[in-house]
Amino acid sequence: MHIPDGYLSPRTCAVFFAAMLPVWYFASKRVEEGLKLKNLPLLALGAAFTFVIMMFNIPIPGGSSGHMVGSVVVSIALGPWAGVIALSLAVTLQAFLFGDGGVLAIGANSFNMAFIMSFAGYYSYRALSLGSPGHARKIAAAAAAGYVAVNLAALAVGIELGIQPVISAGTDGRPLYAPYPLSISIPAMMVPHALFLGPVEALGTALVVSYMEKTMGNDMARARGGSKPLWTALVVLAVLAPLGLLAVGTPWGEWGREEVLGMIGYVPSGMERYEGAWKGLLPDYGNESAEGIGASFVYIISAAIGSLAAVLAVYLWGKRWRK
Amino acid sequence: MAEVRLPDWLKESRGEPCLIGKGGSHGFLDKTLANISAFMRETLSSGAAERPGALQGLSPKARIAGFLLLIIACSITGRAFMLIGALVIMAVAMLMSNVSAASLAKRVAPSLFFTSVIAFPVFFDFITPGASVFGVSVSGYSISVTKEGAAIALFLVLRVGVMVALASLLLLTTRQADFFKGLKELKVPHLFVTALYMTFRYVFVLLKTAEDAVLARKSRTIATGRLSEAQRWTASRIALILKKSMSYAEEVNMAMISRGFDGRLRTLKAPGMEGRDYLWLFLTLFFLFLSFGF
Amino acid sequence: MVQEVFRLSGIGYSYGEGYALKGISFSAMQGESLGILGANGSGKSTLLKIMNGLVFPTSGEMRFLGEVLNEVSLKGPFQRCFRERIGFVFPEPDVQLFSPTVFDEVAFGPLQLELPEDEVRRRVGALLDMLGISALKERPPYTLSSGEKKKVAIAAVLSTNPDVLLLDEPTNGLDPRTQVWLFELLQGLKDLKKTIVMATHDLSLVGDLSDRVIVIGEDHGIAADGKADKVLRDKDLLLKANIIHEHTHRHGDIIHMHSHGPFSTHDEHE
């Protein structure tokens, strides 16, 4: 589920950071409203908790065991907004300190595991346990929420990886990042999640929620946020935002029929056509052969001058700041 | 209060020796324990971060910023020679920083292996058509490695390997406290960095609880229990840890308020950067600018 | 004139149906050393939290230096004055140690109170020296032993130079050596006329350090309030409050009771 560095193009990474920034901002505002003070420890311990449950192996039939992502448990216990922050903290820490997931992919990984899973899980749990559900229905709702959430997140990962060959190919049309088209990446993500990891998540979520309901009752959900329509609308918007940004970043309109087909089926023989399409989109400077050695040399010099100027600016700013 | 009377059966002892034989496994317990101890081993061994070296001598903020610039550059570039250039920079930095190649390789290996498995089919013509390098043909079915396929797959493996290695080298040469300090100095919001740090810190406390819970069960496991019972046990431990994390959160919050926290964090001013910090930033920035073009 | 630091009148605290505290009234004077004794679950931790303005009583009134302490007064400028003057040592040091290094931990309080940076560095350095933990300065708290953690937690509280110290189960989980160290430190702070309030069931510590003892009974109200030696000799009272058990009782006087505690301070401090 954690996307490592190198699989997503820098543009995709930037888009997901851009999408997550407002989510993080709104989430921290929401959490602050719900709790009287900025309750850092609650978020931090929520994140620490996710960390720890990822290490717990749940026994499943056949003598095997698997571990859950745990996002749904966290969002049911803390509420979806606090859940988003706690899970993003966990994802960030995993990327930086444990090499689980890429540093540049923190935005995308937070989007999948913190945002999608947290909200999809929380709202499907709430929707399925509307009214006054009995214990059995609550457990079923939790299981369904776990299953739905982890599969949606897997779908998101599949899409993110699958569009890479289309939106970020090299000048010659060869994929520079995740190499597989949607037709391969989606099933590759979905099949194991639908058959194996989804049931583990469902089982784990149901078991933990069942235990929480029995032993902790209402006090487990102190930080739980209500479901205001405005926020739900914002959530939907935010989900759509990255797709929209990707669409803007790569002119969909310029893709011919073949390219769209390529996106769906990745007709590999269409490579020559990509080349044509991409030549027009990318600035010329990448094309060494077209410009010759001289142009490259000029570019290197200007890069050196540019970075020198930037470091000088940092130095002067630092001097001023220290006074 | 009456004196405790021990029941008679408690006074008997077992005479016969224990028989050695094959027993049931408690796989999920051992796996959980293995996860926990791997985590502890990885985070508590400071290794090269405590040794003197070129990277260790940089200010935390310059070190983190420089590595981020290199990682971004490796993400942007479309050319293998840029990635190999990053590899060379890294090798030099590694040698100047007392980091052993083995410790770096150990961190990079899992990602590299994973990516190699993923990239493997890309070599072949059923994924990437093109000029065949070599191929086999068995009863009408043929399969061959293509030049294009090899280029794509090797490039992906190289890129992932270099990016993971960069992140690992940063980690290996940075003490955890310095890492969080560096993030703060890079103007990442203090509340976020503090929450990040606290997450890291309390993972240890919660893991201790988790470890004790698993060990307590292991010591009492005589026969392999029923599956449903094992699942219920796991759930109850996870819920226990959740409960503990919530009560801890409340207490830690009080401890912060008690010492004057009012929603605003105040920290000491960071020391400024020195010549070598600027040199490092220049080099990494230059590399980033190059990656825009190549 | 000696100032009245705390005045609690009819403090009660309830959650749901249960009571943690009921009708607690007493006052504490500046420089006084007060021991609060009570069995597990008697509500003494809650009482300390109320005295530190972390939890607010459900009934009654609490005053600090004559000012009413409640959620409203703690919002205003009073907050800083209050936080500066009171230090709270939590029973579990892990709760208190949330900063990346020992240095940051000890500097947290003074920084929050916006002391100048030089002053902060000076204070932290002096405290770490005094407690003999300067070598731990750059260490992250999770790598410390429990004795070291306790020392850092206390240093972190002392760095704001509080007039009042609230300690919840200070000797919990400490080895005998660290207990002796803690006793000597508290004795030194007491000589500096700091007000010390300890909640504990460590009778030896209270017997040696506290001028006055308040016993919280199992009914969550005050069972006794008086001079330390007088209260500690009242075996029937302590038995009723479930602070001692018969085995201790049989030995008769306070001195012997000590030897049944975790260690005997008498051997080392007389």
C-alpha cells in the first residue's frame, strides 16, 4: 500500500501534496474546534497507535496471518478529521524514518491511506450503522467499512500508478516511472486486496470495534466529529481535486483517440504515436541530440549560476534573520 | 485481614521430566514479536549518526534540505547518467561520513528487491514490444527480452534504488533528535513537527505494552488455541493499546499544559549555517537545476 | 506574614455516577510540606490535578494565592502567573518526557514562559549539573532508565523555578538509591521554603519529609488532617483508610513501619 519513491512522477507527487495541504489545514482546524486546545498528544498517540497495530499480525484461517492498515479503526475511534491527521503523521514518519513509502510520495500515500481510508471507512461505518443498530449490525458495519476503505485505497493506488506511463513518459515515449498501464496496475492492486488484504482489514476492524463497543462504550469517541453536509461536500471536492489537477497538468484534450485507448489498454505498439504527442508538450531543452554539445554546456553554466544565486539569497536572508 | 491459606494442590510438584517433541506453532505471535523487535533494532541503533563525518558535520537543516533537493532531482530527471551522477555523489558522501556500504545496502535491499520483482515482466515483449535481444520459442509460443523493455525496467530499478539510498543515507547520518530539529528549522510548522516527534516517542511506550502482551500470551500458551479465540485475543490487545494511547494522550496533554503550553510552541533559535552548509546546498541545488534539463 | 497558597473549600469531583472526591476542604501555607495519603483509587491523583488547574472540580471552590481558580480565570493573564509558580511531577515520567532530547525537555517550561534564551540555557545547564545528568543532555528520553527519566522529569519541572511543587507518587518504580536521592533533593527544596505537596502511599517518605498529613479515606473524603507524627501513629485510622495492613501494624511504631516500606531512610539519614 505504501508507494515508494521513484514510482510516481514529481508532478503527480506535487499534485497530491497540493491536494493534501487544504485537507490537513481544514482537519487541524476541525480538530482544534472539537478539542479545547490543540491536542497534540491525542493526534500523536493516534498515529503511534496506527503504527503499533500495523505490527500486530491477525491470525486468519489456514494457519496464516496478516496485518491491517488500521486507518478505519483510528477514524472510528478519533473521528475522520483527527484520523486524517493521525494517519498522515504515521505515513510521514514511516517515509522518513523507516523507508516505508517514499519521501516525495508522502502526499500521495497520505491521500490514499489517511484521507481515502479514513473518510470512506468512517462514513461507510456511520451509514451502515444509522439509527439504533444492535451489536451485530455495528460489527458488520465495521467489517464492511474496513473492506470498502482498504479496497478504495488500493484502487486509488492502482490508478495513480497506472496513469504514470501516460502522463509522464519520456521524450521517446518510454515510461519513466511506474511502467504498467491501468489495465495491469488496477487488477494488480485490486485482486490481492479484494481477496486477501480486504478480508484481513475487515476482520481486524470488526474485531477491534466489537471489543471497543463492549468495553469502552461511548467514551472511546471523544474527539469524534459530526457529519456536516458542508464538510462532506468539501470532502468530495477534495477527492476530485487531484484528478482535476492531473487533468489540468496534462492536457487531456490533446490526447488523441489512441492515447485514450492507450490509457485504458496501453496499446504498446502505439509508442511511436506517443512520441509525436509528447514532443509538442515538453520543452525542447531535454533533447540533447537536437541541440548539440554547446547548448548543453551553456545550460550547465546557467544552472551553476542559478544555484549560486539561490544559495547567496539563502545566506543573505539568514544573516538578516539572525539580527 | 486473614492470613492467606494456600490450597493443598498448590503444594504438589511435578516429578516427571518434560518430553521434547514437536508442538503447535504460534506463528502470529512470533511474527508480531519479530515486527516489534525489528522496529526497535532499527530505531535504537544510532550507528553512523554518532560518528564524526562530513554529512554529520552539516547543520541538520542544510543536510535535510540538500538531500531533499537530490531526491527531487532524481525524481525529475529522465536520464540514467544523472542517476548515476547522484550515485557517485552519494558514494563520495558515504565514504566521507563513516557510513559502511553494508549498512546502506541493508536498508536499500528490500525496496530494490521489491522493485526488481515488479519490473521483471517489463523486460519481455508481452509488456514491451521492440527489438528482441534474445528469446526462446517453445512449441509456437515465443518469449523474448526486448531492448526497450530492458531500458525501461533497468531505469526504474535504478531510479528507485538511488532515491531510496538517498533517503537512507540521510537517515543513517542523522540522529533522530536532529532530524526533528532540522524540520523545525526548515519552517515546517512547529505543531506538526512536535506531533511527529511525539508519535515517534510514544510508539516506544505503546510497543512496550504490545510486546509485554504478546510475551505474556506466549508464556501461557500450552496448546495451540482455537482460531476464533486467537483472533479475539488479538482484538482485545489492540483495543487495550488504543485505550492506553487515549489515556496517555490525556495525561501528556495535562503535562504540557502544566508546564505552560497554551497552544503555541516556543523553541530556541537555531544556530546559523556555516560555509560547508552553503557549499552542500550549492552542490545539491546545482544538481537539481541540471536535472531540469537532463 | 506567611501566605496562604491553596485554599480548597468543599471540593468534589464526580464522573458519571461515581465520585473521585467528596467535600475536600483544607488550606496549605507557603513553605509547608504536605503529604496526602490514600489507598489506590482514593482520588488523590485527581486532587493534585485539581490543585494544578488541569481538571476542574464539579463542586466547591479552589483558590490559589487568594484568587479563584477555574476555567475562566485560567484563560487570562492569571494563567502565566499560575503555571510559573506551580510545578507538577507526574507519577509516570514517560508522560512528561515528550521532547526530542533531555535538553529540550528541561528547556520546554522556561521557553513556554518566554524567558530570554540565555537565561533558558543557563538554567538548563545548571539544573542538569546539579542533578548529575549533564552527560544525558543530547539523549532522547526513550533511551533513559526509569531512574534517569524521573530525574529529567523533575529537572523539567524545576526549570521554571516554581514556588509550589506537586508530586504524584514520586517514589513509584524507583530503585532504593534513586529514592534516597529524591528524598535529599526534596529536603533541600523544603529548606528553600518551597511548598511541597505529595500524594503517595509511601509512608516513610511522608514520615520524614512532611510537616502535615492529610488522609483521604475510602469514601473519597478527608479522614484525617494533622501533624505528620500524630497522624502516622494513628494505626486504626491508617488501617481504615487501607494505607497500612495488619502485618505492618503488628510492629507497633513508625520506625518499624519504615523497614517494611521499600527502604529505610533512617539508616542513611540519621
